[in-house]
Amino acid sequence: AGDQELRYRIASIAKTITAWATFVAVEEGLLALDTAIGQPGCTLRHLLSHAGGYPFDGPRPIAAPGRRRIYSNTGIEMAADAVADAAAMPFGQYLSEAVLEPLGMAATELRGSPAHAMWSSCHDLARFTMETMRPTLIGSEMADAAVRPAFPDLRGIVPGIGRYERCSWGLGFEIKGDKVPHWTGARNSPQTFGHFGGAGTFVWVDLGAAHDRAVACMALTDRPFDDWAEQALALWPAFSDAVLVEARG
């Protein structure tokens, strides 16, 4: 419910849209998922999956690549910078030309860091979510890799949610996996992918066991997650379960 065109700060959901732009760049041949970026042994694939060893914010690595899942704005920013360098244009321009304009996401705007400083509308995020389910800008192989666990056995933390021995993440997208507790519902399959943001926002996609009963859900709010985290972590899973019951019975 609500105004479908109203813009909200989507916070870290931006990481998924930024990642999609990097996939377009990869398929254009500007760089590869295994392109070396940053500290020795680190690649674009590491950065997009929070396995590059970089901290939440800051340029100095705190672990070797591929050792821990360290949720990192820095890593996503480094990935975007690499795309900008390869394309010889500002990342915001590349993002618009590669993703926003082709998908008709006229209300979506990057206003700073490509890791978290993006505004969008329900209408635009619905368009992007459909793209993740039925890709038109990239090939199916790349799209599948985005939502399949990368470096699957890494331990790590989902900020504000919990610490996990196996912290599943794809390329830009969090994957539910076997995480408990989680911000999605108990009925969400382990293959559910998406992201939540510090602005009190989330988007998830559950393709279903046979990829034939896909369900997507999003929530946009103007109340920062930290202000109501305990309440959100009670309401979001219940809401997600209710959506799945309504959609699938």
C-alpha cells in the first residue's frame, strides 16, 4: 500500500543494483569477476560477496581474501570504482546507462556511495526485482551466479541480525541459506535472496523449489532500522510468512 512513486532512501539495497551494473560491465568485457582488485588475492568476485577482507568502512584490509564474510561498504565501493575506471566514466553515469534507463527506473538516483546512498520508489524496485527474476540486461548464467552462494562456507555476521558459522552470500545479494534467526520468514526457502537496508527497507525473492512459483516481497519505510530493530525482526518474518501463505497457500 502507499504511493508507488514516492522515493525512499533504500540504503544497502543499493548494493544489489550496483552489483547488477557490474554484471553488465562484465558481460560487456570491461572486466571479469576474477579481475584482481585491491589487496593481493582479492578479486571482483570477492568484493561483491563480502569476502575481500575489507572492513565495514575503511581502506585497510583486516583479513586475507576468502577467509571470512566481512560485510563491507568499502568492498562494494571498490567494485564500483573498478567499473568506473574500466568504463572511463563516473559510476553513477554507468549505472544509469547500464541499468536504470533500460529498466525505466526513472525515480532511482545515486546520491553518494554506491553501497548505500541510493533513493528509489516501490515502482522502480519492482522493475528491478523482476529483472533479477527474469533477466534482460545480463545472461542467465551471470544472473544465476549472482544468487548462488559464493565462497559458501565462510563464517560471518549479517549486521543487526546475527553471527553465523555459514554466512551465505551471492554476488551483491544476501542468500538466506540456513541462517537462524533471519529477517525473512520461516517459510522462505534457503534459496531466498535479497537485501535489507539500514533505512528500514527490504526486498526478497523466493523462486520456490522448482523455480516455478516465484514470490517477491518488498517494504520501504522512512524509519531507520536501528530505531526499531527488535520490532522489525519480529514483524518482518511474520509479514514474509503471511505473504508466502497468501501467494502459495
